[in-house]
Amino acid sequence: MSDALILEPASTLSLDVEKVRDFIETCLTHHGALLSLKDLSDQFKMLELSQLAARAFSSDMDRIAGLVSDARVGIAGLDIPVVYNNDATRDAISGALVAMSLSQHIMPSILDNHNNTPFTMFNASNESNEALNRAGLMNISPTDILDFHSDGSIENQILSVPDYIAIYNIFINYAKRGNFYWVPTLSMPSFHDHVQSIGYHQEYLFELTPAVYGDKSMDIRSIAARRAKTSIFRQRDNHIVTFMNGTFLGRDSNGVVVKTDLLKRFQSDISNNSFRYVIKQQSRRMLFLNNANGFHARDIFEEPLEGYSTTRSYLRSVSKSAQIVGEIVEI
Ligand SMILES: [Fe+2]
């Protein structure tokens, strides 16, 4: 079959458990007490930890950075081993601290609006999933299918495509967690045809996938519906950055109907690309993505485990380095 799907496993590294233990006990512990995630809002502390982590795990970090910066690959997984079998809370926090120390070496990140940390924490529960569904918000609850897209970031009403994204799953309390998928732009034979036909027009209107922040009580603290005026492609150095997020409204900012079919064809070509990387979703696994040079998607999460109020908790970091593509417009 000529159009068979090639699923290439993404390279995944696992840190050495003794090195991780040593790092936690020498760098993440102060007078015998483990740091908290909130401590990572101290930018000097965060910088120091990222430098210490880069030294402690230098060969792993070099390998990850090499895979992720190579646009032909653009994805890597990193597993943080369990260190404290008898203390799940200490183990979860120390694992997340290690993950963030490493991610901040590879991709210094923008700060979360609420916490000033270089990551945003997302907590999902069955209740919040239901609330999201009731609010009619697609694609953001763990039980929704998330089709191929690139992530955007918004700062001061400016819309950008961040170069890198890191996602660290503290835990996923679903029996069926499925896979995460990655299509490098360079693996799409038709990519340049789409660029030619869609062009570099700067005024396509998109309804962005809302940003949702989970707080400690798992409430939906804020839901920001946003509309953006943006280009889909931007030429940058020797590659083309693609913005692909949310719902294309089928018209430009002057209200003129434009290129709906071309965009649909491009989106379906990403979904039907004959090559993609695949990586299993699991707890304590961090995914690094070259967001400027590819598209990601994931399977639906199914069968929540009994007895856990929080179904998934993850940290998401967005690199400071980014390509500006558009701006937020008033609805
Ligand atoms: Fe995403």
C-alpha cells in the first residue's frame, strides 16, 4: 500500500535514578526541606537550577537539544524516574522540579501570568471536564480529541508561534492514555504547495482555542475567548513558521471570504500525512516539541481511574523565543 501510515517512535531518554536522587538532594533541598513549585517563580533561583541541571545531566540535555532543534525530527521524550517510592507527594513535586530545571536550560520560557513561574499548571478533573463541555469549549478537556495544530502564545495582544513547547505530565489518571503525535513540517511533501496557494496574507481571522487555567481547587479560573488576525505562514531564516490553532473563520479582517477550502485541505493533509512520530502518553514523561516546525495532536484519554479527583495534572512551558504572526482583535 503506497499510502500506508509510517509511525516512527520518537526518541525517549530516561534519566539515571541515582543522578536524579543526587540532584534532588543537593540542589532542590534547602535545610532538609524540598523546594516547592512556587519557588520557581524566583528567576535567579530558576536560572541557577537550570545551570546546575545542565551540568548534572549534560549528555542527556545535549541529546534532547539536538533532536528537538533538528527540524527534520523536532520531538523528544524525557522520562523522570521515581525516586521516593514511599512518598508519592514528595516524589511528584521533586519530579516536576527536576523537569522544570531541565526544560529551562533547553528553552527559557515566558512567565505564567498568575504565578510568575516559567510554566503553567493544568489540572483536570471529571467535574472540570463536564464544566468545559457545558460551556461548549471544545478541544481543551482531556476527553476531547485534539487534532493537529501548533501552539500560539499571546503577550500584550501580540500573537506569536513559540519556537519550543515542553509538556510535563505529573500524572495521568486514565487507564487508556493513548499516544501523542508529531508531524514535522519538513515531512509533508505538499507543504510548499500549500504555502504557495495560501500565501503570506496577514489578515486571516481565527477564533483561538481558549486558554484555561486550573487553580488548586480545579475550578476554571478564567476562560479567555480570543479572536486573532494573523498570517498562517511566516518566512523566517531558512524555514517557514506555521500558525495553526483554533477555528479559521473563513474570512479576513475586512470581512472578505477567503480560501476556506485551501485551508481545510492543508489541515487534512497534516492529519493524513503518511509520516508521523508517535510517543506514548504517560506520567512523569516530558515532551519537547519544535513548535515552529511541526504540528502535534493526541489521542483522547479514556477510562479515568477510580478514586482520584484529579484526572490529569501537567505543566506546560512556552519558549520565550517565538515568531510574531499576528495580533488579537476585539470581538
Ligand atoms: Fe497544543
